[in-house]
Amino acid sequence: MKTVIIIILLLTTSFVFGQRSNTIFNTGTNDFKEFSRQDFIYNNLMTISAYSYSLNKKGKLKKDSLLLYKQQFDILQNKLFGLSSSKVYQSHEPSFLTWHEFETYYDNNGQVIREINKPKNIEKKVEYGSTNYNVVADETKYEYDNLQRETKRSYTRIDHYYSISKYTKDTFHLHTLERPRIDEYFYNSDNQKTQWYHTVDSTKYLRTESYNPEKDSNAVRCSYCHSRYLNVEWKYNSDKKLTEWISYTSENLIHTKRNYFYDDQQRLIRQIDSTGWYFTTIKPYWESTTTFQYSDTGKIVAKFNNTKEIFVNSTPKIISYFDINDKLIKQCTHSDSTESCTKYSFVYNKAQKVKEEIVFENGTINLTKFYYNDKGLLREERTLRNGNLTTLIRYYYE
């Protein structure tokens, strides 16, 4: 087996690593390349790691490094596991990274059957003479039919709460299955998804050495649970084209509709979105209309948003331009009096992307160059902003 080590050299960054206040949201994503199970098998890999390095004021690389990503493949258990990070944005402070450990299990067809994610770091608090902390894991299970179509997805947050007394050293342990959520999918004879049912089960407290659920009337709580209901429905015409997408509330009321229209070549030419169908005091209202225009060089997608109703988009119009390969090459946002456009361009050498450029309305240019080794594997990415190198990603294959 070979080992691949990815070293990411982040020359300038706004990341701040650690706990922060004013958190807005966690993207759950990162800015470096990840690899699939098939990548490991095809390239005979066992481990992939990513590190970030910072620069000093003179522009030289510092010796300290930060592990951003480590992924390993266990061929006997047919699983990927390791450590990953995601970016968290805040309202008044710089963004920062959080880390989580993950395990992804596959069946013999290469389909994911189980995922486990849990924070790498455990925060302990001392309150009222006790040390308290939680060990949390998010577990998702997948089921498929004999046609390898996903039929069921179950998500559960598993929480182990510990409270250790400073004086007696006794430990109180509470094991919780928090609001298990179940999604079920159904298909028609053309293998098209037609229905999605959703269930939110009760939160359950399980038996531990220090807790007996049989003596607790609140061992099963249903404050936010929902019985099984139709969440989304898809409808198709005789040409097997999607004509209507409908979402429902947990009270079985229509929430949002998307209607699709096609030309005589069965190409999508218009999409109309409406919402508010569940309101009892006002009528449903138009949310947006998206039009599609096609040519020999690509297509133009124009989205017109309702900016007058409540809970709607504040941007009246967005126009996106795509090339013949359906890659976005330009996107313009229009307000009542202004237009702001971002341009995208790509250069390929056969099937390999060697250059990607983004030009923003304010004149800022982000340019990323891709370099490959003799085996056609990506070995380096260089990103420059207005000619200044900001990110260097290197891939080492050993």
C-alpha cells in the first residue's frame, strides 16, 4: 500500500482556531480536496493527510503546522475514517475551524450504509462542585432496495452526559438518544423518486449504572417529535419529466410548490415557485420564476424573485450564464439600479483542469493553477489574489 500526504500551505488566512463567541453557523465544509472510497481503491492508498502552514512577516514558511484533514481506508472493514475540519463563521470576529472525527462504512456495492461524526475536543465545565461534560456522536444509517435505491435514512444524536463530583468522585452518567429522525423514500416504475416521508421520534434516556429510566416518568420525551408525514412529493408527466415538486408541513398542509415547464424538445424552459400554501389568513404567493434559454454555446438562466412579500428574497433578479459543458461562466445580480457581475473561466488540458479564474465586480481576480504529476495525479494548487499568492496546496504521493 502507498501513503499519500497532502500538505496545505495557507499563506494568508483569516482562520482563528479555538472556541469563539458570536457564532453564526458551521458550514460543515472545508476548502481542501477530499477523497472518496473509490479514490483509495483505484490508487491503492491507505492514508491521506492535510496540513496548513503559516508564513512569517518576511513571507517565509513557519515550522509550525496544523492538521486539517486525515482520512484512512480500512479495506477489511470497508470503511473510511479519520479527522476533518469545517469552517465556522461569526458575526463580529474572524472565522475559525472546528474538528470532528468521522467513520463512514460501505456495503459491497460501494454505497454508504453508516456514518458517525463526533467532535474531536470535549469541553469540560466546573459548576457547583462538579465537572460536567458531554460526549456526543451523530449517527446516520442508510438502507437500500435490490435496485440499490436509497429507501431509508435514520439519523440519531447519541449523547453521553457525565457529571463528576469534586467531593465524592461519584459519576452521574446519562445516556440519551436525542430525537431520532427517519426519512423514507419511494419510487415509481421508472426509478424516479415520488415520495419522501419524515418522522421525528421521541427523545429517550437509556439505562446506565447511575440512571434507571423505569423510575423516571420523563425517560421518554416527545416535546418536538412528529408522527410520520409526507414531507416532499414529486410528480412527472408521460415523458418522465418532473412537472411538480411539493413540500408539506408536519400538519399535512402544503408548504411550497415548484412547477416545471418544457419546450417541444423536452428542455426545461421555466420554473415557478410559490409558497405560503399553509397560511390560513393570507393566500399563497408567488416566490420566484426561473427561465432557461438555450443556444449552441450554452444556456442562460434568469431567476426573478418576489421582493414585495414577507419572507422573500431581497435580490430582484439573478442571471447566470453557462457554457456548452454546463459550467458557470458569469453570474450577475441585479437590484433596482445596479448590476454586479462575477466572471468565471476555466482552461483544460484534455480532461484535466489546469486553470480557474474568478473576476469579481470590484476588480479582484482570484486565479488558481493546477499542476499534475506524471501519473496524472494532482500534485499542487496555487491560488493568487490580484497576483499575490494566498494559498498553496501540495499533494505528495509516497
